Amino acid sequence: MTPHFGLAEFGFLLRGLQWTVLLTLVAFAGGCTAGLAVALLRTCGHKGVEWITRIYIGIFQGTPLLLQLFVVYYGLALTGLKLDAFVAVAIGFTVNASAFLGEIWRGAIQAVPRGQTEAAMALGLHYSSRMRDIVLPQAIRISLPATIGYLVQLIKGTSLAAIVGFIELARAGQIVSNQTFQPLLVFGVVGAMYFILCWPLSWWGSRMEARLALASQR
Amino acid sequence: MGYTLDFSVVWHAMPALLWGCVGTMGLALAGMTLAMVIGVAGVAARDSKAAWLRALVIGFVEVVRNTPFLVQIFFLFFALPLAGLKLNPTATAIIALGVNGGAYAIEIIRGGVQSIHKGQVEAGYALGLHKGQVFRFIVLKPALRAIYPSLTGQFIMLTLTSSICSAVSAFELTSVAQRIESDTFRSFEVYFSVTFLYLAISWLLMLGFAVVSHRFFSYPTR
């Protein structure tokens, strides 16, 4: 006999949701770190380095996330390292996030008025202090709506880990759907869980965007 | 260790993979066409007088933009037959792509329409343009020009998203790749190569869009 969608099934989905959140947090933290490096290299002023990071970003923007995930997942398997599925997909999402966040922050760094950098140089600040104390704090403010937008993308993107077999929310939904034969109900609930996760972030992001636009008008 | 990469399987499978590329482009094109229809209809409904219709459109856009495409396509895969639409996987994928792209198109097109100031239209009439001319030169072309970059960017995104349609085994590049992978067990080689086929597709699209933009949307300089 087939089980109905009940509390046990809902609990299973909730555990999947936990993995979705954890995967997102790990990938976002890793992506922020690596993305900052990408953004700094992309704006470092050295033609060759800028060109290479530009291609790096272009490859990630021009190919499907699903395929990036496949390549990292099976590529890591080839190295002979016995990695946990979670680690493998987390690395995949981190690499993707580094490119997208790198590009977002590249734009933000370049949007900080040139005079700020010039003034900092005139004051004799060296590169690290100029970036840390002058440029990046302003760039982060500018980039915040787009960064939150990417975070929402990332949460939705982690559903693709289901296709390589990692059990997060979407995969948990598939499993429960196959057990209960109630696909509409199950995927409805799964969709609602993603929505509850993403919608407040989207709302926050667009509100901040509107406020920044208003501030720049003044 | 001892694994040697062997890309010859990819080379042998190239005809099938190129067919997959055609499938992907067809899927994306059909999805985008449907998305544009939903987008234009949605913008009209979004500004209609009926409050329930406005709420419906806003709700639709928010739900689609805040849930993963994978969950959307699974939902539609099971929901469409219940609604009496027994479709093959590829047709289901086109509808899913259209619905997803449509929600983004509504936002983009609406932004374009709002970017035309009323004063510009009035200025057009003041200069003696008639109604058709005002619509063509003052409203349509500048609105298209304003939304063109985001709309074409969205189209490229939709093309890349179409890879997820392999989850319901629609005919496109990724599902072709999955078949070759299960025949040859050369997972890395196949997916690595296919990734660059996708890159080629998106570069081709970008180039095409840039040519169109240069031809139709550049401001006259003389």
C-alpha cells in the first residue's frame, strides 16, 4: 500500500529544506570569499590578469549551471578523491558563485566614483587600505541588491543538486512524490517552501534597490 | 587513479550532439515566443482595471521568480495531464520555459513601457507627428531599445535554463549528453565538451543580438 502525504513525509521534506539551506550557506560563504578575489583581480589594472578573469566569468555566465555542476562533480571523481556528495556539489556551487559574485562586485567597484580612488592615492594610502577602507565599503553598498538577487538565484539553483543525486529539498520532493503518488501536492508544498525562503529576500533586495535609486537621485 | 581521458567518444557522438544543439535552440526559441506572448498579455493585465486580475499577475510573477525551474517543470509535468493536456515531454518543456520566461518578461516589458514619459508623447504631437508616427518613433522604438538588453539577456538565460528540461527527458542537448554518457560511461568528457557547446550557443546568440541591436537600435550619429 502506498503511504499518503502526512506528517512523516512533511518531516522528510523539512530535512531536505535543511540541506538546501546548508548547501546555500556554504556555497554563498565560499562564493563570497572567492568572488572577492575574482572581483579584485578583475579590476587590478594588469591587462593579462583582467583578461583571464574576464574569460573565467564569461564561461560561467555562458554555460548552464547544471552542466557546470556535472563537470565539477564528475571531474572531482576523476581526481581519485573520495568526496562526499555534499562536498562535491558545494564545491560546484561555490565555483559558480565566485564567478557571478565576482562580476557583480566588479561592477560595483567600478561604480565607485574614480575621485574616491584618486583622493585615497593623494592621501598616500596604499592598495590594501585604499580598497578596504575607501572603495569596498562603498562598493558593497552599491552591490547589495544584486548580491541578494544572486543569493535567491543560488537558493533556486541548489535544486539542481537533485539531478546529480544529492538529497536536498527538490530531491526529497521527488522521492516523496514517487512514494505517495501525489505529485501535485508534494511539488506544491516543495514550491511553497522555496517561496517562503526566497520571497522575503527578493522583497528585501528590491526595496533596497529602490532606496539606493532614490539616494542617487538626490 | 590510472584514468586516461578519452575524448574520441565525444567526437564520434558529435552528429547526435549537434542535433541536440538544434533541439536546445528550438526549445529555447519556442519557449521565448511563448514567454513574449505571456509577457505582453501579462503587462496588459497588470495595468487592467480589475483588481483581481492585477493581483493574479503580481502573484504569478512572484511565485515563478521565487521558486526553482526544476520544481516548476515537475509540477507542470504532472499538472498539465490533469488539466486535460496530454503532451509529450518536449511540449511540456516548452510550456514550462514559456511560463518561467513569461514572468520575467512581464517585469522587463513593464519597465520599458514605464520608461516612456508622457511628456515625450506630447512633444511628439506638438511637433506635428500623427498618431501612428508617435507610437512608432516615440513609444515603440525607444521602449524596445530600453528593454532590448535585458530581454535578450533573459533569452540567453532561458536557453541555458532549458538544460534542466532534460529532467523530464525533453529532446535537447543535455538529454542527448546523458544518453551518450550512459552508453559510454565517459561522464566527464561528455559533459565537459557539452558545456563548451552551450558556450558556443550563447556566444552565437550574443553575437546575433548585438548585430540586430546595431542595425535597428543604434542612435543615428549623423
